Amino acid sequence: MEREQKKLLYLVRPAAGGMREHLRLLIKHFSSRYSTHLAAPRSGGERQAWEAEARGLAAEIIPLPLQEGLSPARDLLSLGLLVRLLRRMRPSLLHIHGFKAALIGGPAALIAGVPAVVTVHNFPAHRGKALLPPLMRLQDREQTHFIAVSRALARGLERWGIPPSRISVIYNGIDPAPFVKDSRDRFTGEEKIVGTVARLAPQKGLPYFLQAAALLAAAYPGLRFLVVGEGPERRRLEQLASRLGLNSRLQFLGYCPDLPRQLARMDVLLLPSLTEGQSITILEAMASRCPVVASQVGGVPEIIRDGENGLLVPPGNAAALAAAVSSLLANPDRARRMARSAQQEVCRNFTAAAMLQRTEEVYRELAGDA
């Protein structure tokens, strides 16, 4: 008799950007050896987006009313629904993504007696963050393991009282091939473009990108600017860009599925984040051989070695961002050397294949062989 395929359930709150790309890679990889299922928000566009991706990856979508931020009624409802789902499905493993999902998924896994992995993608930003340390310690049991996407995040978990033996640092990885294919040497044409790729959310620090753009626009009349991404702050950012006089020099492109091509257009990528676990955008830009200027926050210094494969600046400092870009424009040979070093770094140390292999080791430890 053929052995029944083990079940793997992923749990995520509303997700976009790096978290969604990370989850897509996991589902695509593990669908060949597990029966994969995804519990995700059931709100209109979010559910439709997940369903469209999951249908092509053989993952079942299970709707949950899980939202960002604290929502006691919805959160309790989600907890009850998830406990019943876990008891009915009996997955070999529940893989939880993000702190908000952990507020629901951790207690549910504990009640249902299901092994759990919690991937920590970023530092908490929602109002429930005060609840996280005791809840994370509650989940510190033999059948729970934490994956931190940077050492900085792992240190944060340790400060909350999670034993290092329960934490694995597994860096985000990408498939560099599409970005390498479209890569080029920068600063060779007449027009120069400085861009950013991010979810348009407060923690990404995008007002500082716009303020830096205004400083650079005054000094470099031919310089243009791109913002790639969507999010709740778009209207506010568009209004700020207008007040700064950037309308004729800057484009908001929204979500772009052709990201390798968009990165190939940019001469410099700015990432002005105020908090960052470990940025997938930086890895993609590095693979594209696009020089990177980023805030020195979270796990970013674990990817970028200042002056070797990119430039780091203090967070919340538009003048420092502009000065770093100016230094690259003034010395394009140095910028190209850093960009080539960055591309080599990603291809050696930050591939999706390496990330998936390390994650599979954690799965096997908790759930056994598929």
C-alpha cells in the first residue's frame, strides 16, 4: 500500500513583497514531496492573489480572517478556526510566517499538538508587539523551532528568552539567474536613474528616499527617479513627491512583475528602511549588478559590507542617502567594482537553493522524512 503523503500547512497574515516571494519559493519546492496547504487571509484581493499563485504551485488555499495589526474579535475567531483545522488536517508541520501569524499560529499549534516552525522575517511593527516576548517563550517547546532570516533577528529572539538551540539563522535566498541575465554596467548612458523597490509602508522609510531625490534633483538636472511597489502609503508619498517638486522627475510604477528589467534600468538602488530583517530587494539588486545604498539597520549589514559591495548610511537621514549616491555618480568605476563584488556575493552565499536546503533540514528534524 502506498504511503500517504505528509501534509504541510503554511500560515501567513496579509503578505506582500519579500515575505510573499519567500513563501512562493517554499511552496514551489516542497509541493513535490508534501501535500501543501496555505492558510491565508480571505479578504478579496489578498485571497485572489494567493489563489492565483497557489493554483500553479499545487497548494490548497484555506481562508482565515487574519488581518494585520491587532483585531481581538478576528484574532480569536482565527485562533478557533485554526485549532479546528489543525485537529482535522493533522499536518506533519505548521510553518508560520511573521510575528502576527505567530500570535495566532503558535497557541493553535500548542493546543492541537502539532509541530511548528516560526520564520521571523522582520522586527515587529504592530501594536501587539508587547505581547510577543511572553507568547514566543510560551512556544518554546520541543516541537517548535524558530527560523530567523538574519543574525540580528536571532539576537532579538534570544533577548526575549528563546534558547539559541531553538533558533536557526537561514538567510533569504533568491534565484539570481533572471537578474544576472539582465545585469549591465551602470553609468554608461546619458540618463541616470535612481530607484527604490519596496512595499509602500511606513517601516520602509520612503519619505527619506523622496527627500534625498529632491536634494539630488537640484544637483543633477538629468537625474530621474523610480519607485517600484505598492502599499498603503502610496497616496501620501505621491503627495509628498508633489510638494517636493518631483512630479516631472519621478515615477510611481506600482507593482511590477518584470522586476529584473526594472532593476536593469536603475543606476543606483536606494533602500532607506527604518527596520529590515534581511532584504530580498537588496539581494535582487546585487544580483542585477546595480549599486546599492541602504540604511544600516537590522540584517542589512550582514549582506552589505560598506564600501566593498555597497554603501551603508544611518537610517532616517536623507542627506546621507543623497551624499552616498553623489559619491557613486562621481566615481563610476568604484561603483561598478562594488556592484560586481555584490553580484558574486549573492551567487555564492544567498541563493534560493541554499535557503531551501537549510529549511528542509529543519523540516526533517521536526517532522521526519517526507
